[in-house]
Amino acid sequence: MNKILLNLLVLSIFIILAGCASSGASGNETIKIGVTGGPPEEITNIVQEEAKKEGIELEIVKFNDYITPNRALNGGELDLNMFQTKQFLAQYVEDRNDPLVALGTTYNSTTGIYSEKYESVDQIPDGATLGVINDPVNTGRSLLLYEEAGLITVKSKDGLLTLNDIDENPRNFKFTEIEGPLMLRTLGSIDVGTVASTHAFDQGMEPAKDAIYLETGMEFPMVVAAKEEDKDNADYKRIVELYHSDAVKEFIEERYKDVIIVTDDPFQID
């Protein structure tokens, strides 16, 4: 082989490798995804199995709070995470200005009203203390749930709601803000509280049976998040699609029937 042909061969190989690098795929590298316990972890376990069949290695990293997974993603310790609604991610990005984006949606899960004292919302007495989840997104979701259950009305359904947005409270309910993961443990000292189904499952509850009222609206889809620079990564997008695979749908139908529903279009964020 003469020197000219050798140089052409080297150049061709370089062009091919450069093309692969620009495609957005991660090759054989392991993809690290952060999740929280309960449904995010359990469902992602199924995604991990499906990804492996396609030659994609997915490593699951479990977290016990709802701030660290985004910090870890922004800091490069994770490639993806899946533990939050699109609204929670949007608020996090607005508050911290971290360049994170929602690649796609995975599923919708309900929030419920729980009580250790009452078996239905009709039994809640006037002047009762109602717990609301204390982060900005879920405070509003709690209030909307209480409105849906016929207990209060709010001034608007747009944007982030606070306790100041309660419009009508004819039964003089009192409200207390509590961290989401702690709500179930606090029920002994309040009358009712709102609990995300993911938290309920994680703490051994069955929302369809144990909640005294379950949310019927499905407007808070869970998302797979990535750094903005990775929004076109082909393997990452494939992970989003695998949350909509038949294996995942069958698992959800068996394990979380009537509580969790896979979103229709994985890449329809708005």
C-alpha cells in the first residue's frame, strides 16, 4: 500500500468516526439514570431490561429526595433522570437556571387525599386541618385536588398556586404545608392530606384502595430529563421510547392499574 492510499484510508476512517460522534448516540457507554423509589425505580427496572436487549446499558441510580437528582444531572454525575413531573422540572430550571430539559414524557400518576380518621371526603368536618404538599408545584396540585373533591375553590387554575389563591373556603378548613414524603407519617396529627401515588406506593400503600379520593385529572406527566446539550442524543431518546414499550405497559397494568397510565406520545411535552 503506497503512502497516498494509506493517508486516504486514515482520512476515511476519521470521517466515519466523526460521523458517529455527531449522531448523538452514546455507543457502548453505560447510560446513568437517576430515579426515586417506588414507581420510578420499578418501572425503570423494566426499561433497563428492554434497553439491554437492544445493546444499551442502563445503570439505575436511586435517590431519596427530589432535588439531588437534578443537581447530579446538571453536574454530570447522571446522563438522565426520571422522577419528576414536567411542572416540577420547569420550576426547578426557573429557580436555579440549570440547563436541563424534558426529553419526553413517561406516565401520569395520580395524587390522592388520605386520612387516618375518615373513610370519605363527605365525612371531613367543618374546620378540619387539610395538609398540602409544600413545594411550589405540588401546593397548587393539592389545592386543585381539594377543589376537585368539592372542598374549596381556587381563584385560577393557571400558574403556580399558593394558599393565598384559595377563593372560597365556606367550611373554614385550616391548611398546613408539609413535605410530600412526610405527609403519610403526619396524618395522625391532621385530618387529611394529599399524597402523590408514587409516595404512597413507596410507603406500602395501595392508592386505589387506601385513598379516600383519587385525582381524576391527568395533567402532570412524569418526564425523562437530560442536559440541554444532550437533547438530540439518539440513545437517550430511545430510553424515553422504551418507557412506552409493551413490557412497561404490561407491568403497569398488572402492578399499578387505574393509578398510573402511560402517556400517549412520548415526545409531546406541552
